[in-house]
Amino acid sequence: MSRTRPPASDTPPRVTIRDVARAAGVSLGTASRALNRSGPVSEAALQAVERAARALAYAPDPIAQSLRTGTSGVVGLLVSDLANPLYARIITAVESRLQREGYAMVVGNTHNSNAREDMMVELFRRRRVDGLILGPCEVERPDFLHQLARDLPVVALDRDFGEDGAGVHVDHFRGAFEATRYLLDLGHTRIALLTSDSALRPGRERIAGYRRALSERGVTADDTLVRASRSAMDLSFSDALALLSAKDRPTAFICLGTRILSGVLQAMKQTGLRVPRDVSLICVGDGDLPQLYSPAITAVNWDLEAVGTAAAEVLMGAIGGSGATPTAGGAADSAPSAPREIRLTTHVVVRESCAPPAARI
């Protein structure tokens, strides 16, 4: 009775370090030392091994390398909303900087849920990532980051990390302060702020900056004009519509983009109000929508690429890479430092969406 042979595979067998050693005419140990630059090897043997590796198209086995070195060459990054174009630019910058150091990156979406963040972090740890970059998520948990940092390097991205952690922060306080002051200079006193939840650092800082600007001008803050959404992913149409439909409606809005901004614009369209004739508008975070909308929308802007680059460099420094130390504006020098906070500045990009408040009859 004949046995059926399994079908032949079209995939060629994987080239191993033993194949390289055999082709180079050296021992396995010599080939290993030559490829890993981990010990004494004669120049002739080194060249022979390199020629053999190129001829055979040898690629190291990442699993074997991980077991041998205790590292994976992979970094994990978690954000709350992968569809957010602001995060997309940060992720691209992180990946670009990591690649320069020979690291790969895996990205996860927490959907602004701490429970999902816990699950994703555990998954990344089982995958033996060499470090983590964690963006804002539902509720600030500096103790959680502190606990994680006992096992592997962790960098907080725009979230609280405690006294002994490492993180990259955008100066949202200054951004909201300057945006509010700009509107006050135009004569607005009824200024609405729509932002992310005050339980998160960015939302908390924006509210504080907004209140400081009002206080310095002697304007009493009206709590009904501040709408802090649990998630920046929520469409704030109903909040904006309620504010615009009130008898003493706001004459200006400062709102987080892109989805909250979309909700405000939708509410303005439904109420028949126009920018900037009836309502002035400032978007927190720049992008295609504020730039292409007509009239173009004034925006609080910051260097998203610098945010991503700084986060990657802080992490590289923490795990022993050659990352440089960025300055507060995003530049870098060559001296590594201990875990710390990197704070990046914001500025207001003035366009066409703000004007003095119209007189009410």
C-alpha cells in the first residue's frame, strides 16, 4: 500500500547561520561572532562570513535573536483613536524615528477605554516589546504607568506620569490661554470651550488656560459655556446646538478638532449662523478641515512631528538607544538624560474665522 507524499512546498528552506558558516568555511561560533560583532574574529573570516551571508541572502531569525539578546527590537504604541488625523501624524513621526534606530513598531487602539488599554498592554508585554509609548486614555493613571515602568521603559504621551516617569507633553494650557486672549482682544466675552474630558490632562490644561485668560481680563467664567466631553471622539453637535440656541448664546467658540469641530459647524449650519459674521471660531489642533473650510479657521497649532520624534527619542534613551535629547521646541542635542518631561510649545495660527462680535439688536 503506497503512502501519499505531502505536496512539495514552493517556499525555499530558510537560510540558517549554519548554512552561512558552511559556505564561508568557518565554524558556527566564528560565523555567529562575525554576524553579531560579539567577539574576536579575523579580518579574513569576517569578510568570508559577510560574503556568504550576502550570497545566501541570510536574514537573522528574530525569535532566536530575541532569546539570545533579551530584546525584540519592537516598540508598542497605544492611542485612543487611530482615525484621528492628529494621531496619524504623530504615529508616522514615531515610526520614522524608531526605524533609524533599527526598531519596528506595533500600534494599538484603546478606543479611550482603560480596560482595553490594560488588555493591549498585556498583549504587548507577552510579545516582549522593548518599550511602550502610551497616549491619553479615559482616566489618568500615573500609578499604572509607574508600575509598568518597573518592568520595561514607558513614555507617556500627553498624559500624567508621576514624579519619576518620562513623558512628552504639549503645552495645552498656553494654547487655550492665547486663543481665549485673542478672542477677548476682539471684544468677545461670551466664549464657549468644547474640549476633551477634564479628567484627562489635555482637557484639564485647556480649561485652566481658558479660565486664566478670562480672569486676567476681569471676565467671570460661565460654567455653562464649558463642555468637556468624555471622549474627543464624540460628535458635539447637541452641545453646540444647545449653546447656539440659547438666548444669551456665545459669540465665539474654541473647540477641539476634528470631530468636535465638525459638530459645531453642523450646529451653526442648522441655526443659520455664519462664521465669523455671527460666531467666531478657533479650532484646537490644525489639519485639513480648518485649513480648507471657507472661511479658513484660526487654529491652535503645535508640531505633531516633533511630538512623535520626542516620544521616540525619550524611549530610545530609556532603553539604551542613541536617541538625542529634544528641547521644548522639538529640537535635539546629543546628550542623553534621565527620565523627564519634554514640553512642546503651541501657537495660534490666525486665519479668517474670527472677528469682533456683531452688535445685537
